[in-house]
Amino acid sequence: MPPPSADHPLAIRARMLAAIREFFHDRDFLEVETPVRVTTPVLEPHIRAVPAGGGWLRTSPELHMKRLLAEGWPRLVQIGPCFRAGETGPLHHPEFTMLEWYRAGAGLDEIERDLRELLPFVAVRATGRNVIRRGEGETDLTAPWAKLEVAEAFRRWAGWDPLAAWDEDRFDLDLVGKVEPALPRDRPVALTGYPPQRAAFARTAPGPPPRAERFELYLDGVEVANAYDELTDRTEHEQRYAEWAAQRQAAGDEVHPLDDAFLACLGRLPRCAGIALGVDRLAMLLCGAESLDPVLAFRERPPEV
């Protein structure tokens, strides 16, 4: 039997990963590996961690990477596995690969610049073209981004403004059911100016109205990256943790202990910005696939998930 061809999804994924590493190496980022099994996972609501040997499998490497920023490293990047229970579907898998990078002394503009340069560079190295082709559509990765405020997008396609009148259930339903399907497909799209209730680890800019310093990037209608101007204030972190713990308890979810080592580093953490990009989703899009299946060598669901 002949070997798989160079345009096999796994071959495209391998070239994509090599290009990502080349891109960040050339920009003097330090590639790091942080623990996969952690003593306490990120506490955010709606994210369920997978237990593992007295700890949990990480849902994100961000807290450890920020501890390294606090030690003085200016630019960090990591590619590695993350785990979230209960996330299974065409665009979700309980075990997935995340690309995260952080810049000290930077804001969202610098992260956006990185992303604008990264996407066509990787696409050309992986597929020989700077466009995504799925079905009959085409997304030009070199085209000017469409940048939309969340409030504008919701008023246009869902008929209400979540920054003016917050409704958590309605926000999630309308984002997935009305806003995301209406986003332009011919170019990258950045949704910006999220409600402060969706700030997570992002700073909140004062209003009126206040809004999270965050953007999410969509390619061909698929959310692939989430960027923050990172919150560095310990008091605000602790307030958010208390709110999230109450929400998790009310929902019957496990309330994890606080990450004291992370909280302790906040006094040394500089102004910084970072982003998480779904490697599997980007590979899927570059391959023109409609689900993650072709770009995963094995799609296995652990029994505890």
C-alpha cells in the first residue's frame, strides 16, 4: 500500500505545526512546556476539568505561563495538549491542542499584529496558498479584517445590545444561533468589546458602557482564537474568583481551590497581552474539513470524560 500523500490532513497539520514554531522562533519567543497535570485548574464557570491522579488535567496553560512572565521572560509561546470534560462535537474534543503566546509590555494591538502575520505564513507553508477553502467559499487570510463590536453585531443580527441589558442565557444562544452564522466568511473577522460579564482574565475598560479588553477571531464562521489584554490586578482577580466560585456552586459544579502561586505572582506581573488559538480548528480549516475528525490521528473519548 502506498504511503499517504502530502495533502493528507495529518501531513498538512504537521507542516502547520512546523511553520508555527518557525514563526515564533524567528520573532525571539521562548517556547516553554508547563505542567499538564495541575494542582488546581482555572476556575472559570462553564469549564469542567478532568480529574487526574489527585489533581486535574489542565484546561489551559495560561496561569503557569503568566508566572513565567512575572519572572521576567518577555515573550512566551507554547503548543500542547489541554483537556475539558463534556466538550464533544464536530468542533470540540475533550483532548485538544492549544497554541498560546504572551507578550510582556504589550496590548491587544501587538497580539493582533502577530495573528495577522501568523495566519497567512502558516497557511502558505502548510497548503501552498494563503486562503481557506471549504465547500464553495473562500476566506482570504491576507484581506483586511472585518472588526465588529459585540454590541453592533448583536443589534444587527440579534436585535438587542448585551452591553446595555445583560442576559447570560440569551447572549450564549444568540451568539451561536444568530451572530456567528451571519459573520462575513470572505475574510477574518474579529469580535471586540465584550460585555464585562465575559471578561474572564481580560481587563475591563471603563465605560460608558464598560467592556472587556478582548477579541475573538473567526475564520469562515469558526471561532479559532481568543485574545486578552490581561488582568494583572490581584484584588480584581480575587473578586472574579469569588463570583465564579458562587456560580459554579449554584450550578452544582466542582469549586476548585485558588491557585495561590499564581495570585502571588500578580505583584510582579507586568502589563501583558496573550492569546489562545485552537490548533485543531486551524488545521481543520486549512484542510477544508467540516469537523475535527480528519486532523486528529485518533479521536478517542476517555471514559471519565
